[in-house]
Amino acid sequence: MAKMWIAGEWQDSASGDTYDVINPATGELVESAPKGTREDARRAIDAAEAALGAMAESTAEQRGQWLDKMIELVQAHKPELARTLTMEQGKPVGEAANEIDHFLHGLHFYAGLASKVRGSYVPLPAKGTYGMVMKQPIGVCGGIVPWNFPITLMGTKVGPAIAAGNTIVVKPASTTPLTTLKICALLSEAGLPKGAINCITGPGGVVGEELVENPKVRRIAFTGESATGRHIGEVCGRMLKRVTLELGGSDPMIVCDDADLDRAASMASVGRYYNNGQACLAVKRLFVFDSVFEAFMDKLAPRVKRLKPADPLKPDTRTGPMHNRTQRDEIQAQVEDALGRGAQAVVGGQRLEGGDFARGNWFAPTLLTSVPDDARIVVEESFGPALPVFRVKDLDEAIEKANHTEYGLGSSIWTRNLSHAYKAADKIQAGNVWINSLHYGYDEMPFGGVKASGIGREHGPEALEYYFETKGVVIAVS
Ligand code: NAP
């Protein structure tokens, strides 16, 4: 049975309660985990607070070295960690290994940045007086993480938190705690103070809520659904607590008539069906210029047909099960709603059952056309392997439709026309625009949303800023 990682030790919940972590491919038990309580969360928060003094003694260079050491420690266990991630999350084991690599690359980025942080010197109008702007750690941080990329999204919080000299309590999604617990314990072996990194498991409404409400936690980094984010934002507002919210998306991709159609079709396929479409920055609405619509679909449809869901533990599997039954039922309902309103399923359109799919949560990779603008799959966030493709007459119509959503996370345009590319970058309401490029969260680039997709940024030096307090110091020299 898994245990929580608190104050540098494996610990059970004080209640003794546990819950089962289920394999999405087979419906079988992977392992049970502690069903944490508010008291457990407070224990972890207290441990993180107690470690602040020792963290304050560390130099920025030392924190960079700890992060480098963490990379070595995790790297040495990568195959078994990838396997555990596949068993609890459902993603193919190759994708699980990629996710761990991306996580390590993120730590590497902040390892390098830790000692490069600068404050400033400010000349002041009063004679003999000058100002200094200091960057200081905030204190205890809470990192609340969803199930779709549990490791990279934990890293986007732990990396900058530690680089800046904070301590952190991580709360993974209830359905994906196992790899996170193992990794948090490995990270803690890098030499940092006991209690600097903690991991608690259990219901979001209990242990997550305690992290958000506890006044000792000075900053919350949340990734998850917009509805949960709204609630967390409200509580943090009331508590005057720093918060960043990385929320849902409905990313548009625009294919113009001068695009490299082969490359665009390939990236649309990866962009929608990677991790079975369960990605915040997945391509969720595809707008193709009328004049190249048929030619583009002739390239995209065969790619989607080639995606064959199979056992995610097999090394050559590219598409696994969906993460849970609720997600599977949700995408099925969205697809059925579209079909019921006159959409056509060019590929797939139904869940997979019987034989190899008798257990677990399976859905056929699906490509839809003739989808009405008010269909659920267009209006809501769709979190599964189904892609609606729309005809548009020109770029203005594509941008107008792209912006017709409450979300604003990622977006892309495929064109060789610089004016088109610039116009899309300028006019699309989103935190990120990719031009002739896959929707991908680079560690070096700020990533985040506008509108209902969130507040604040992760990745890049920009994210590190959110882990510092800025202090103004005025010095008068007599
Ligand atoms: P979720 O239901 O909002 O859960 C996210 C995390 O919040 C989980 O750890 C959950 O714990 C916890 N939580 C739930 N209620 C809470 C509360 N009242 N207080 C504190 N914590 C609480 O989201 P999800 O279904 O796991 O993730 C999918 C969503 O994440 C999608 O909308 C996706 O677009 C979004 N996402 C966004 C980004 C981005 O960077 N913008 C990246 C990835 C995913 P439990 O699991 O125990 O409920």
C-alpha cells in the first residue's frame, strides 16, 4: 500500500482510511493509497513551514545543485516510474517515459535559473538615498495537480518553488497519486531539508481544500478544470493568497489554403490524439479553408484510422484507454450529441467494447465533420479522442470562430503567408499561438490562458517570478 510523503517520511493517514487506485486499461486494482484528511494536510503544511528556516540558509547555487541531483535520482528509476504512470493513468508507456523526460527537462531549466535571479538598484531623488529591490521566497506553496499529465504538471510547480527557496506540499489527483509519491520521495533525497517537498493524497474537497484555506500556505499553483479553478480563485481571493490557475481549453487550429497540408495533418493528429485527447492544449476545434478542405481531410482521416487502441504497457502502443469512466462517458455524450444534430463521423464515433476492450475505458479515435456550432463538443471543453473539423471561407471567419469560446489557452495557424500568421498571433484570444508548429508546452516559454483558461503563467523565467515576493528597500546613507 502506498503512503504519503510528509516531513521526509512515509506516513499513513491519521484516520487509517485508504482508497483504491484503478488501472484504466483493465479496471483492476493497481495499489491502494491513503485517503488523507484535513489533519494529514495540516501535518504536511506544518512540515513545509518548519523546513523554511533551513531553506532560507541555502544559497541559490545550492538549490540549483539540488535540482540537478533530483534529475539524476529520477533518471535512475525512469523505466519503473513510467510503468507505474501507465498503470495508474492509462497512457502508453512510451508517452509515460516522454512525460518523465519533459518533467526532468523542466527541473533542468529551473536548476540553471536558480542562481540567475536578479534584484535591482534604483537611483532615488533624495540625496544620499538609494533603493534596492529584493526577491525573496514566498514561503509554503501548495501545488494542486490534475491526472492528465501528473508528473510534468507537478514539476512545473516543484521546480520553480524550490529554485526560489520555498517549500511545497503537492496534492496529486486522487486517481494518479502513485508515481507522484515515488518521485517526491526521490526528489527529497537530493539533500534538501526534510519537509521541503511533501506529497499528500486524498479527496480534493478535503486535503486540497485545506491547502487552499490554510493561512500558512502563502501561494497556490493549481492546474485543473475551470470550475474547480473558479472556486479555488475565490477562496484565495478571500484569503489574500497568491494563486495561479492553469485551467481548461478549447484550442482552435486554423489550416489556411497555402499551408503544408501533410505537416498540418500530421500535427493535427498528434495534437488531438496524444494522451487520447486528454490534454489542456490539445487541438479541440479544427478550421480548414474551404478550398483545401477535401485535400486536407484526405490526409488527416487515414492518420486517425491508423490509431489502434491497445494495451498501453506494450512498447509499440500509441493509443491507450481513456483515464476514467466519467471521461469516456463524457466524450461519448458529446459525440452522440453532435451526431444527433447532423454531424458525420468520418472515423470512429463510438466506444470500444468486447474482446480486448471488455474491461477499462475505451473510445474509438473519432473525426467529425458537419458539426453545428452549438453542439456540446464545440461549446464545452472536450477531453477525449474526438475532433470536429469545420470549413471556413477565409482567415477572418476562422479567427472569429476560433474566438467564439469562453476558453483561451492555446491556438495554432498553419500558413506560409506572414500576414496571415501575424494576424492570427495578434487577433486570436489565447495565451499561446503556435505558427506552423505543434501545440506543445516548452519549458522555456511562458504558458497559460486568458478568459476561462486561467490566470498566471507556468514555464519559463516568467513562472519563477510567481514564487518570489518583491521587497523594496530604501537605504539612506548619512
Ligand atoms: P479537477 O477535477 O479540477 O482536479 C484537479 C486537481 O484539483 C485534483 O488534484 C483534484 O483532486 C483537486 N481538487 C478538486 N477539488 C478541489 C478543491 N475543492 N480544492 C482543492 N483541490 C481540489 O481537474 P482534472 O479533471 O483532474 O483535470 C482535467 C482538467 O485540467 C481539464 O479541464 C484540463 O484542461 C485542465 N488542465 C489544464 C492545464 C493547463 O495548463 N491549463 C494542464 C492540464 C490540465 P481530486 O482528484 O482528489 O478531486
